[in-house]
Amino acid sequence: MKTSSFKIDGRVCTAETGLNLIEAAKQNGVFIPTLCHFKHLDPLGTCRVCTVKLNSRDVAGCTVRVADGMEIEVNTPELLDTRKAIIEMMFVEGNHFCPSCEKSGDCPMQNLGYETGIKFTRFPHLFIDRITDARPERIVVNQNRCIKCKRCIEEVKTFDGYNIFYSINKGNKTMVSIDYEQEAKLSELQAAHAMHICPTGAILVKGKSFSKPFGDRKFDAIIEEKTMSLNPVKKHRTTTKKKIVATTSLAGCFGCHMSMLDVDLGILDLFEVIEFNKSPITDIKNFSKHCDIGLIEGGCCNTHNIEVLREFRKNCDILVSVGECAIWGGLPAMRNTFPLEACLKESYLDSMTSEENETIIPNHEDIPKILNKVYANHEIVKIDHHIPGCPPDSSHIWNVVKNILFQEEYSIAYPKYKYD
Amino acid sequence: MNRTGLLNKLWEFQNKFGYISENAIAQIAQKLNVSKIEIEGVVSFYHFFHRRPTGKYIIYLNNSIISEFKGFQQIKAAFEKETGCTFGCYDENPLFSLFETSCIGLSDQEPAALINFFPFTNLTAEKVKTIIQQLKNGNSLRFISSNPTSKIQYLPPEDKTIFYRKYEMGITLKKLKNHTPDEILNLISAANLEGRGGAFFPTAKKWKSSKDSVSTKKYIICNADEGEPGTFKDKSLLNNLSGLVIEGMIIAAYISGATTGFIYLRAEYLHLLEKIENTLREFQVNNLLGNDILGIPKFNFNIQIQIGAGAYVCGEESALIESLEGKRGEARIKKYFPTEYGYLGYSTIVNNVETFAMAARIIELGTHFISTIGTKESKGTKVLSICGDVAKPGIYEIEWGMTMKEILHLCQATSPHFIQISGPSGICINETEFDRKICKEDLICGGSIMVFNNFRSITKILENYTAFFKEESCGVCTPCRAGNQILHEKIKKIKKGICTIEDLAEIKEWGKIIKLTSRCGLGQFSANTLVMALDKFEGYFNQKIIKTNENLNVEFDMEAAVYNYDSLIKDTQPPNP
């Protein structure tokens, strides 16, 4: 066996000549994240998450075979951000509703979101209507979650060698489609294999995912000591006075507020240093003081939400989006892939409980108008910080608040940082 | 039937039935021993293949930016009015189907359309009416179609013209008899020939690599998939000098030892097929193709034509090879050069039409002649296709080193403002750069110059480009597939007038990410012009951006956001008693 000596981020490494860079780096203790790379599969080079610099040129790491004298950069700030950006692109291209996904907690893509510290995406969510195909015999293919990595195309074949999955269309309409005839030939084991190699929850085996949690949430098992780093946050000016907090729930479910209360008796300690103003917790309806921090749960789905959010911006020094709905729309944004008309008609005119020949969609001047789509809060006003989670863990929320208001050190245990 | 014959087989079905049915797919899949979805994947990749029945006449109207500025919308409306059909819809009319398509290589005669691949140029609403009437009357397409030939507007002085000079079949090839492949290769090398498709890779280096390859079979591919919007120089070369191009391929075969050549001709250029086939036949008759060419023992070489099926990305060499193999035209990962691992895994030379033509002229005219023309780094002349807001659109053969100003003068551009060099994936220049020279040292150009005057909306230009890339990405890698969609959203924002200075900064940043991480040239260059334009036309964009409030946010437009709701409520109110 011939070995090569090469450099990763300036450190001399050695590995078998011609070994895939992802593997070679791993042997040398360097982790290069990737979603399409999979064991023996000839490099697919589709997801581009593993982008590294080879002799100062950008390449997909999985397509590199190590050789003597290579200079490889992996963890420069620029590359870290590039990789994060690509994962963000995946999040906005598909419709990744982690809280309602069967694979949540067991999903390599979601885990890379945690690893790279994505709190919100820099890109706007595209909200394209995609199908969930339940016609196959054994599996369900959910196009909302597919990242077109092609693992399944290359890896899952029938015993006589036929493809079950294949890409169809091109450009932004590209998707991985399924051959029903061939799929019917899959064994139970093969179907399970397809589900497990999928780096998202796009392929699920019928009857498996709901009967019991099919994954043992392997990404939860990561040691408690590992903590998440916090991106720089705007700090609040220091004063000796009690800080004033306001909270509200817009298009949310109050789950985030429940989570705030999960601090239990800790809330008594909090009351030593903060007081609540406008908040469902105090039931104060209107701002009576200018507040130091505002915590917003939920996004904006109607005109009232927008008005409340604007009021919060006016009355709070620092505004924090709490939870998935506030950050990018979350579950209420599931309607963003359909026209508003279709949603309202489905709810009020064509639903199972609506009267026959019903023509009126309930409306009144006192009822807020529904917006054409659910907006993320940062699309409406400036948001200073985002706390992901559905809901975020209580300790996560208060840690951030204390960090912003009192410059207390921020640390959140890795398993507490979640999108679900 | 072989997998490599898949595209031809699909064309057979498409031409015979107007679409490729479920049945046809099943039949082909069975013959090739693959699953149906695999065939469907190939069919759906190419936009000239249809999965649902089409009318007797399929009309493809070009939606490139040049067409858009020359009246695309009116022509589109005229077609819809006259045929009673809607663009992009199936099952409407047994006679007509209407589709939009990207550039069809007729940018000097826009608006233009292909009807069953017969060209119709310089369309007006009036003309459309006549054409549709004629078709309804059963007139033959062949007689009513337009002449797609591009006018050759400018040639250098005779002693400096390289391409468009007299061509006599075979005189170049005779020289092969007295020279070894090495000697011929040295001539190409001495003339510094570089790939004219736009990548400018040294041709001699490529050919040598194939020559040195131990591959048991070798191939030569002529890339005539000229899909870059605004480009039609290869069309002109194939139309006027198809023999010269073929000779170039034969020279390459002589050097590398290849026995089979392909001309990958885009379907948009089907009107050239007959001409090229005739030329090939003449070559065969004269023993310039076939076995023991020119009496040189064991010099066997044949050329086949492969018709593309509508996919811009197939102009990328590895995607082209995939397509030729009967697969989806997805770019390969850059592990090997095609000369190492090409068509079916064999060493393959892929070159642009113009490169082969130039190679033939080098052998004919000698390197000394070539080296006296052009600049230090770029030798010889360059064929340009010029279109847009110019009085004389068409083909220009220029000596390398000509300034932009001279070119604009030659083509009689009227108040030129935004010039696109090498198509949407190339670069744009503004008025301050008109002294720049077209050559490797300064402004490299693949062969297209689009001139836009002062009155053209830059946003519209960029929107057209981005929409094009969004649709033509092969869809394999994330940054190109998702990134171009995301950029398209940004441009929509500019159009709506809700774009902030932050948005512009983001376009630059995001464009850079797409460039660095994409798998092939398409993604790497797709955001180029957009990012560049933001700097080069800063004044324009500064006027486009909207003021923000103290929190850097644009005031949310509540009225627009409830418009849908309001109109729906209005429509569903009970009628007033």
C-alpha cells in the first residue's frame, strides 16, 4: 500500500494514495460534512456540501483522491460559511418542516444544520408545491424533502439490476421519480435500506415510520457536554434597573410560551431581574413601558400579526424570533405552497363539514384579513436574534435572553439545539 | 438497439407520433433492459421530446432577450390569437402546439420561431397571420419557411481573412499524406490554437493527450450544440464551410488515431442537416472519409451526425458525451478529461465547430501566415455573431485585437450601453470599456456580442438570463439548481421596486457561492453577468433601490399582501338582494 502525505489546513496528514478525501480526512481526524457521499458509491458530487479548497481551487471534496503534496483547506471561515450556505439552499429549496417529519432527529441533513449552526436561512424560502407520492407498494416518496443527492438512484436496484429511482425533468423542475413496476419487486429489506440511505425523510417505508419511531434519533445521543456556539448577538446596554420583557404569539400555537414556562421555579429567579410588560403571561394587553427585549412566537399570517409585530419593533430595543414559525413561517407556512384562494375554499366551501352549495367565506370588518402567504418575522421588521426549535428548549430561550440582557455566558447543550 | 441509439429512437417516435407515449417508453425500456423510469428520465430532460400528443405543427418561439426586445410578446400573442392555442399547453388543437424555447441561433433575424424545425424569421403579427393561414391551407413548410442564413457583414482584408476565404474540398487534407501525425500536431501547436467554444483550452494539448492515450478506441466529437443565447457563428460556419469543419475533424482523427467522429448538431439547426449530410457524402465519394483515406494505409475515419433534443447544458463537453451515450445530459464530475475517459469510456476529443475549421485553415495556410495576424496571445481571426440594437446584425470575422469601439462602429450600433460578450454566461461591459480589445490579453470572447442600447431595461436583460439558467441547469448539483432559482427571486424583487442596498450586496455574495461550488461551467458562470452588472451599472441600480427605515427594512406592503383575500371575499359575497 502506497501512502501519500498531504496537508489539511496546514497540518501534515497521511493516507493511502488515491483514497477518497472524505475518508482520508476522517482518518486524520478532520470531519468534512457531506450528504451525497456514501461508502462505496463512486463520488456523486451532487450535494456540494463537502466543498473544500484544493491547491486554492474550490472542488467537491468527495471527488478528490488524495495524492502527495496536495494542499487542502477545509475549515477556513469562508469555506465554513459556503458549506452552511449550501445546506441553507437545501432548506429553502424543499419544504423541510422538521417538526412534522418522521425522520427528524435521525436526519443527516438536519444534523448538518445543527453542526453548521443554522438558525435561520439567509435565502428566502421558495415554497414550491411538491407532491408526496404514496402510490408505490412499499414506500412513500415525499418530494418536499428530497435534495436530489442521487444516493437512492445509484444504490437501490432490484435483484435483476433495474433502477427503481431516477431523475426526471431538468433545471429547477428536476426531481427524483420512482418506477412503480420495479418498486413492487423490492424486498422489505431493500425498502428499509432505501429509507436508511436517504439523507432526509424523502423515502419512507409504509407502515414503519408511524408504528413506532423508526429511528432511534441517533443525533440526540451526542454527548451532553458538547455545547453550541452562539453567533455574535447585539448586546443590550447595561443598567442596574430591572429589565423589561414583552412577549407575544402571532401565527403560532403558544407552544413556545409553554416552553418559556417550562423553566418552572426558575421563573422566580427571573423575576428578580426582569419584569414582564405586554405578554400573555401577565395578560397586559398594551405596552405601558418601553421594553428592553421582545420575544415573538409565530410568523405573520394576517394583518393583525403585522400590526402587533410593528408595535413590538417600536416598543422593544431588541427583538427575538422564538421558534420555527417566527423564524420562517413554520407549520402555518405549509399553506404557502398553495394559492390563498385554494386554501380558503378548501376550508370553508369544499370541506366535509361545509353546507352544500356554500358560497360565503366568513369575513367581518373586525376580523383581521388573511395575507397572501405566511411571512417570516424578519421579512416584516428587523429581527435581532433567532432561536430555533419547535418549541425551543426552555433553557435555550432564557439563556439567550440572559446573554443579551446581562451578558451572561451563553451555552446551550448540543442536544437542546433542535429544529423540532 | 443500443443505449447510444436512444436519442435517435426517441426522435423516431417523436417525429412519427408527435409525442412519446407510455407505450413507446415501455417498448424501449424492454429492449434496453432498463426500467421505464430511466427512459422517462431521459425523455423529460430534453424539451423537444413531448410526453403528451402535440399538433401536426409544433411551433417553438424563441424567448431569448434579443427576441424579447424585438417584439416577442406581440408575436406570442399573435400566434395564440391565430391558432387559438395557448403556449405550453397540450391537447388543444390537432393542428398546432405552441411552445417557448431558448435561443434558436437566429438572433440576427428576431423575432424568430421554428415550426417543425423549419425557421421563420423577422416575424410580425401580420406575418404570423399569413403563416398560420398558409399552414391551415396545407401549404408545405419547406416552401413557406424563411432562409435562416446569417449575413456575413464584415471580413478583414483578403490577406488577413482566414475563415471566409475560398474553400476547396480536400486540398488541406492532401498535406496529411506528406506529414506524420506528430508533424501535423506541431503545426497546430505552433499556431497556438485554442478552443473556440469559449473555454480557450489549448487544442494541441488536448489532441496530444488523446494521441498519447492507450485507449483501444478513440473518438472525435464536433460540438455543434451552439446553445449560448445570442450566438450563431457555428451555424454560419456549418452553413458556409461545412467541408472545412469536417476536414478539421479528419485532421484531428489523423493525429489521435480516432476512427469514429460525431457531429452533435442541436435540433434547432436541423435545417443544416441536409447540407452537412451532402458534404459528408461528397467526402466519402472522394475518399476523404472511409477506409484508407487519401490512400494512407489504415487511416480509417467516419463521421455520424447526432441530433440533440433541446438542452443547453449539452454544450458542456461531458454533458454532451453523456447525451451521446443516450443518457440525461448531466455534466460529469471533473475527475478525468474526455481525452482520458470520454465517450463510452474511450479517449475522446471534443471541440467546437470553429476550432476544427481553424485547425484545417492552419494546415492549409501554414502557421507563418496565421502568426502574422492577431495579437501576441491570440493568433488569427475570430468569427463573431453580433446582434441586438445594431443596424447590421450578422457574422463578423475580425482580426483578434479589434477594439469594441471599432466593432460597434462596424455594426452600426445605436447608442450602445450594455454589451454582452460571449452570451449570458460571459461578461457584460459598459461605456467606459469600449476601448478594450477583443483578444486573450484583454477581453476574451467566445463568439457572441449582444448590443443593448440606452433604452433597454437592464433588469429585463438580467431577468431573462436568470430565468434561462434556472430552466437549463441540468439539476444535478444544489448550488446551480437552487441557487439560480433564488437569484431569480431577487431579480423579481428588483422588478417590484422593493430591493434594498442589502439585497444587491446579497446578490453578489450569493453569486459568488454559486460560482465556487457548482459542478460544471453552467453554474460557475451563471451568476457572472448579474454580479458584474451590479458594479458596472452602479448608477442604474442605485436608482432601483428603495430607501429603508431606520431598521434597514422596507415598509411592508400590506395592501399588496391582502389583495388576494380582498378580491376573493368580494367574489364570494352573496348577491345584493
